[in-house]
Amino acid sequence: MIITKRPYEGFWRYHEFRRSDGNGWLALGETVVTASVVVTDSTGQDVSGAMVSGVTPNGTPATQVKYYITGGNSGNTYTVEVRIVTSLAQKFEDSFEVKVL
């Protein structure tokens, strides 16, 4: 998946780790306990400190990761990796790209 944004824009994102049919990432009753979001530029440099904040498990029960994404340089594409540890000690990671217009 690729999302686009402008350098000025900042907005909340919600990354779901349970499919709408209840199957997939998380087992029945399993929740997100810890979460992190890592943003890297095209050279692999970590730019998370400048582009992401407010990372937290979200929902009742917590099956999402909520975070605020902002900034970036026009013309660049960034890789965003959302990582979780669950209540059953499983670790999952999902990623997508952000293209800054």
C-alpha cells in the first residue's frame, strides 16, 4: 500500500491487526500490548523521530496501533513499519510506503 501526503500535513493513522472477519493476525481474545512505528527514508536512515509520534495500542479490545504521521521532504518516499507484541507474546510487523508530494 502507498499513501500520499504533503510535507505540511500531519494526521492520525490507525493500523488494524485483526481482519474484519476476526481471522488473521490475532487469535480470539488476543490484544496488542506494545507497539512501535519505524520510518526510514530511501537510504535506510531512520527518520522516525521527525515523522511519527503518539504511538499507542488502540481499541477495545486493543487490536490497532494509533500514531500521528507528519513531515517528510517533497519528492521522497518513506517506508513505514508498524511492529507489535501481543498479549500472547507474538510479534507481528506490517509495512507500507508514504510518498510525500
